[in-house]
Amino acid sequence: MKVVAAPNALKGSLSAAAAAAALADGVTRALPGARVVQVPVADGGDGLVDVIAEALGGERRRLTVTGPRFSPVEAELTWLPQRRTAVIEMALASGLALLDDSRRDPAATTTLGTGELMRATLDLGAAQIIVGIGGSATNDGGIGMAGALGWRFTDAAGAPVRPVGGALADIRCIDGSGADPRLRQVRIAAVCDVDNPLTGPRGAARVYGPQKGATPAQVQQLDAGLSHLAGLIGRDLGLNVGDIPGAGAAGGLGAGLLAFCGAELRPGAEVVLDLVELDRHLDGADLVLTAEGRIDGQTRFGKAPGSVAAHAAARGIPCIAIAGGVGDDIAPLYATGIDAVFSLCPGPMTLAQAQRDSAALLARAAEQVVRAFAAARRTAVGNDNSQSQ
């Protein structure tokens, strides 16, 4: 039997690669002779750099860049020299996890460090840059990122505007004359797992601002600032970014990458599945196992397990998902290719316990899933044989 283990990371406990190893451990306990192919995946959020480095043997490069509150931070990127492809995560340079609660303020944070990472990939000779845009601490519409790549944003007096969300309303002119010319020669994919527009009730500020520390008054200010920026982009660049799905990702970085870098907004999971060649690994598979920290009705909207299941279903391969938490609204998942969802928790336990023992729990759950699957196959084969006699 061939089993493909294609999990996402379990946030707070296991990387995607560690989760794949745990699934493989469980499979071989149940079926020592099984062939297990480990294909860690991601959907554009945390772990993208690690997944690509581990799955494709990429080179890890560590750089010092400007953090979300302008202090230096160490950020890593993955470089695939044979493909001339670089993979970065904005979360590693401009992410919410880089700040403690007291320093979270989307009116005062910047994507400058993300742009510095992109500039470093251009220096490497990248022909393609993949930017994961989940987990941001920012709401600057990408002007910090663009500033690192030569764009200028000035106020009514012609002075540079500070590249933070709270200053968006001060911009009067967008000047791309100094933009890095290499941007015209590189393909950029901005990958994420949300489809929020830039502004409005589902926009960057209203949906995600409070999670980043914004007060109700700041939410109004930030949404107005992004709307103002969208108007200037339309006036100065001739682009309408306001209603594009995904433009509101990462505090409007999606819109900024599209407007200032010519990026294409793509579902993160599909980009990753292409890079790790999931479809090739599915050839001849009998079962696909996927996993994530939580699986619920939202999993079908661009999340990695949902995308893995869709690829498996297209080939008629059963797919079973394992998660730390399972929502009450999973019924729609069955139509996407997930045949069953199991919790890795064998009984009542705290989140801390589940995270501490997640590798062992995931392996245990995978073993039981595969034992049940193998038993069902034996029964089906037995029934077929009895009917043919």
C-alpha cells in the first residue's frame, strides 16, 4: 500500500515536516510494509519558508532586516538556485509574532523589512519570488515594502511619508520613478489563504485590525487610510485594487504587491502544491493523510488540507484528515474530497498537553486511521472474492 502524508503545520506544536514524519510513523506501525511518501505542505501562512526548504532542498539564507516597529530582526528566506526562485514570508520580517502585546499597533507598524527581503532576493538573481503574506502585524497597504524597493510616497509638502498604516491619509503623491528596475524582470506570486478585499466591512482594517491591537477609532482611521491609498493608486497608476479578492491580506500588502510590484495574487496552497509536486507523488497512492491544528468548515476555503483533499479526489484517492481541534461545521468538507476527519486527542486534555505531545498523538491517531482503512479494504476484497465464487 502507498500512503501519501501531506500535512500542514500544527501551529504551536509541529512544523509541517515534523507532522509528516509523525503521520509516517503511525502508518508504519499499522502497516510495516507500507510505502509512505512524506509531502509537507503549507498555504501561504506560517511555515512556508521551512516547507519549501525541506521539501525541495532549498538553501536557507538569514538576513537582518527592519522589523515591524523599526527595530532590527533576523529573518530567513529560502533560495532555490536551480529554479532561480526565492521564497519569503512577510511574517518573518513584519509579523505579529515578532511583537509582544504591548507593542502591537497596526497604525505604527511597517512592511519595510518585507521589502528588504525582496530586494535581497533580487540581489541573488531571482527570476521568481514567492511571498507568503499571512500573519502580519501591519496595515500599511504595502508602502513600507514598496519603499524598500525604491518607490516614494510624499505628503502635500513633498516630504516622505512615514511607511506606517497611521500615515496613509497623509500621502498625496506616489512616485515610482526610482523603483528597482529588476521588478520588471521577475515574476512575483503573493500567496495567502484569505480573499478579503482591501477596504470595507470585510477589509483589512475592519476584519484583522483588532487582532493586531487596533482600537475601534484606529480601525476607522486605518480603513479610511487604505481607501485613500486605493484612490491614489487608481489616479497615479491606473489600477483598481479596492475590490480584488486577497488585496486586503496582510494589512493591504496584497494590494501593495499587486500595484507596486506587478505581483499575481494566488491561493497559497495551490502554489505550494505545485512546487512540492503533490500530483506526481499521488501517482499510485491508495490513501492520503493530511493534518492541521484545527479543521472546520473554513478548511475548504484555500486551506492546505482542503487543497490536498481536492487533488486527491480528482484522482479518486481517499483522503482522511487529522486535527487537534475539529469544528462542528465539517459536513461541507465531504464534498471537497475529505472523506473523514479525526481528532488527534484520545480524550479530554488541555491545549498545552495536546501541543506538548502532538507528535505522539498524531502518530497514534494515524495508526488507528490506517488500521481501520486497511480493515475496510480487506473486507471489501473478501466480499468481492465471495461474490465471484
